[in-house]
Amino acid sequence: MASLRAQLTELSDKNRMQMEQVNTLLMEKVAMQSDSLEQRERLLQREREHGDLRMVLAGKDIPEDVKSKMMQLHEDNESLKEQLKTASEKLAKARHVSPVFKMNTGQLPSLSSSNPKTSYSERNTRRL
């Protein structure tokens, strides 16, 4: 009877842990969908800007090679801005994410440092 209760407790804990994982995945899904919508809106805005830029360039008497170079530089600039924003968002998210519970070992991940043998207090004491 005791073994069945222990097994029930173990399965209940496992079920709770899996429910937490499912909830985490659902939250990530919602965040990714939101990011996808924002990215789509930014792409549409960028297309509008490109169209406006093409109209402005079409009205001016500029050689075609200069126009194409300007358009390419503008597109590269927008692409790099987007990459920078994405990287900044990922960095901010990584800084604010709490430690994830390791499923296999049941332990929290250790915080890495330049020397894993030193503790947090030892690293901070050395700086003083």
C-alpha cells in the first residue's frame, strides 16, 4: 500500500512538472506569435518606405547606378537595424530569464564564470 502511495506521489509530481513545461511552451508560443506579427508589421512599413524612396528617386535626375547603389545601401541599413533590434531583444530576454529547472537532474543550472571553482562571493571579494 505504501509503495502505491509513493508511486502516486511520484506520478503526481511528474504530472505537475509536465504541466509546467506545457504552460511554459504555450507562453513561448504566444510570445513568438506576437513577435511574428510585429515583424510582419515592420516589414510592411519598410516596404512602404521603399516605395516612397523609389518615388522620390524616380522624380530626380540621378544616374541609375547611383539610384541602385542608394537603394541597396538603404536595404542593407534596414536589414542591419532589424538584426540589431532582434539581437538586442534576445539579449534583454536572456538577461531577464530566470534559471530553468533541469528536468533530468532536478537541480538548478550553475551560473558560469571565468573560473567555475570560485564562488560568487570569492569573485566579488577579489574585485575590491
